[in-house]
Amino acid sequence: MTNVSIPGMILPNDAGAPNLPSEGRFIAIPQGANVSVKILSYSTETYKNIDLAPAPKIPFDADDAPLDYSFNEKIYGKNAFFPENIVKISNKKQIRGVEAVIL
């Protein structure tokens, strides 16, 4: 199976989903504000005949068991692009008294 990597992007995907690299940023927002994203432009490149490895479940520090690379059949069983949306916005979080989202 293929594991895709990009220098500087070290966070794995959700356990069982294709292990594609991603990047996240905390963004402080005004109290009570709503967050949305408008994509102005993007491009795609298609690669064929690649079996993407699933992301493992991140183990606890004291866990010496081998990594579990289980497939999420809801994702791998579909003939569809993944991820469906190229941008995710987390729920609002409080960081030291400031509202923020992860983009």
C-alpha cells in the first residue's frame, strides 16, 4: 500500500481513513463570530492505480502494541473522491479565554 507524505506535514488522518497529509492552523475569532471558508481557486491532479494505506490509530505513549491499520469501510467502500471537502473547520474551542477554530 502507498503512504503519501509531504515534508513538514506530520499529522496522520483519522484512524481508518486514507492516510493523506494535511495541515491545520488555529485561528482566533471574535467572541460569538461564525466562521466560513470561500475557496476562490484550486487545481487537481489525478493519480491512478494507487492503493492508499489507512491511517493507524495513534497509540498511547505506554502502548507497545503494533499499529492498527484497519480500513474504514464507509470510506474505502465508496467510489468517490476523498476527502469530500478539501477544507474542514473545527467546532469553536476556548484557548486561554479566546475563541478559536482549527482550519
